[in-house]
Amino acid sequence: MSEYDVIVVGGGNAAFCAALAAQEQGAKVVVLEAAPEDEAGGNSRFTAGSIRVVYNGVDDIKTLVPDLTPKEIEETDFGTYTAEQFFDDMARVTQNRADPDLVELLVTKSFDTLNWMREKGVRFIPIYGRQAFKIDGKFKFWGGLTIESVGGGPGLVNMLTESAKKRGIEIRYQTRALSLIHSGDRVEGVRIRHDGRESDIRGKAVVLASGGFQANPEWRTRYLGPGWDLAKVRGTRFNTGDGIRMALEIGASPCGNWSGCHAVQWEMNAPEFGDLAVGDQFQKHSYPFAMLVNATGKRFVDEGADFRNYTYAKYGRVVLEQPGQFAWQVFDQKTKHLQRDEYRIRQITKVVGNTIEEFASKLEGVNAEQFIKTVAEWNKAVRQDIPFNPNVKDGRCTEGLAINKSNWANTLDTPPYEGYAVTCGITFTFGGLRVNTDCEVLNTDYQPIRGLYAAGELVGGVFYFNYPGGSGLCSGAVFGKIAGTSAGRAAN
């Protein structure tokens, strides 16, 4: 039976931040990862690596990205993303439901936590490719999302793994945590399965950081509702809610938006779980510049309600609710140049047509006659007197339609027309465990369960309905560091 100070369950961003923080407190740490090494890293491995962080100008960016060149600094308007803006974004997209104490930690600790990660060997760069457009010769960032890890999600996991190994943290792959060893007074270890054999690992503290329950179709249907068993899983097949279940079994308090999740528009014919070779390229996120139609040939959502950052995590659910759980994104040549790189991958369901009639006949599963009508009504409704500007909410809308588009509306009249078929891809679930500001897991009397901590996707109370892009990795890092620090101190 092995003895450790701190046992970390999970192998992604939150787990490694917890492990590194616990080790910093002098703890002997082991990381338990259910996946084999080539699939390790949880959902973090599947992300683009974007991290939302508070910064007050270019000097803060230079701290996070010390190898920025003078030319890059000169050609870029980084702007600012203040704590007030982050608070406002969280309040707006979660409809003021998020736990104020947890949000305060997320926002106020974001910059310091990223600097701490940088000291541990994680490198960041500005997201030029996906978050900045060039205006008057200068790159301008928008939507508060400016920094990503070098090499995206896989790069982040690799850098954290190297950092942990270098500091003597043991990592056990293909080791699934089954249950918590609990004396009735405190958590004292974890029951595990490795190579088909079960055994116990003892520890003075346990940090649960093993993700949500998005890869568990039974739990998805139970908590998110009917039809969610049909959603594709964007990320790892290993996030089946084990960490949450183990804690609930010993009396932990559930918390947060259990019927809610982060779900996006995803390639209709993508596999059941994420494919590391394709990564997040199955997503289709240029829809603010497109028209979205369902099987009936009608629009069903305001594509331009807000910047992509603030709508993409909730529009997957809207697509899942459509007949047949799919939709088509429709572009013409006026907006094709605004399509992100993911529209150019090989694994894509795409049709092209030179006339609206020919194009309509190719949109598989769509009522062609109604689609042609939808386009005609749309073209009349676009306010062409308002200039189109993809960098701001330009107010270029439609008027008089059942569902109007608020920004970035363009007539469909410049062939060839292009259609991309999407379904719902679930990223992570919002329901989880109740924690305090030290990331101690609370029981149903709201008292800490001694020796048990949690971080990452399985913490409830942070996200409701929706989330601002890049705040998931930020949350994992911030709460991972707090959980690891608390666990490491408790173990001493």
C-alpha cells in the first residue's frame, strides 16, 4: 500500500496545477490518470489552449509573454481586459448565478496564476490566428481573449507534465480512481484499478480534478435531459463523472447548474468522442458571419447576437434541439474570407452551389423550397445602409423577420454558396461539487470534508447556462493552484 501526502485524481490542467502547488508546499505527490499516456491530459488536451486573463495593457502581456518581439508589440493593439470587464462578462453570460466568492477568486487570481504557471515552465503566446483582425495595419484583439499556451491544449499538457516530472511528482497512467477511502472523519486515500487489479493508495489529502460527466451518456441524459445521449463528445472519453460520484458517495454536496453544459456547433459526422489528430478543428465557429438553417429550411437563432466568445458555448444546445439534431451554416463569397482555419480540414461535411436553387437541393435533410423562401426574405431584410465590420458589434441587422440577426448580417447573393453541416458537440458539464474558497469539498451540511479538495470542471457553481471563452482553463488553473496549496498545507 503506497503512502503519499497528496493524491491528485485527474491528469489535465487543473490536476497538474494542483500537483505542482502541493509539491511547492513540500508534499510528496502522485497524479492518477485514468487514460493511457498517449490519451492523457483530459479535456485540456483537446482545447485550443486559450486562457482568459485580466491584464491592464501591453506591460502585463510582456510579463506573460517575455519573448514578444518589438515588432509584434509595435504592430499590435492589445488593449486591456480589466477585472471589471471579466466580472461583467461572468455576470452577463451566467445570468448573475455564479458563486460570487468563486468568481472573485477566478478574476482576481487569474494574472498571478498564469505568471506562476510561466515560472513552472508553461509558455504563452498571443492568439493572433483566431482572436485578432488587422485594422489600419495593426492587429486588434477583441472579446477579452488574448493569450494561449504554446502548442494549444496538447502543448499545455506536455509542458505541465514535464514540469511535474522535473519536480519529482509521480504520474501513474491507466490508473482509474474507483472510490475514496473515508474513515467517517476524513478522507485517507483512494481505491484504484490498474491492469484489472484493484488496490488502495493512502494519502493525507486528495484533490479531485478529473473533469465533468460529459463522456457518460447515461448521466448526460439523467441530468441534461432527453436527447443529450445523442450529442457528440468534443473531448476525452475518460471524463465520466467518477470524481463527482466518489465525493457524492461519502456525503459531498452537489452544486451548480446540473442541467447545463458547454456545448458547441461541431462537425455533423465527427466521431463519438474527440480525435486527438483533429483536436478542436471539428468545431465550426464562424457562424456569426453565416446564416443557420435547420431541417425545415428555416432559421432558428440570432447568429449575430454577440461575439462568438459569448455565444458559442450555448449554441450547441440550440442545434441539438432542432429536428434531427443538425443544422447547416450557410456562407457566400462575401464572408468566406472570415472563416476560421477549421473550415479547411479534410474531415468536413460541406456542399457548394452556384445558384440558390442548386445549393438548396444539396443541403441534405433540409426542406429546399422553404430554404429558398428563407433566403429571399432574408435578402430583403438586411439593413444594407449600415456598414459591415467584423471587429465590432456593427449593428448591421435584419428587420421584420421572425428571428432577426442583430449584427454582421449580409445578403446571400455572391456565389458560389457554401454549406457546412453541424451537430452538437458537448465540451463539459457545469454541475459538480460544492467547494469553499480554499477548494475544500463541502458535505451536505456545508462543512468541509477533511482531506478532500476539488478543482476544474467538477467544481459546481462557477458556470451557469454559458461561459466566456477561455475561462475554463483559467478556472482549472486558478482553483487547481488553490486546491493543491490547501492540500499540501493540510498534509504537512
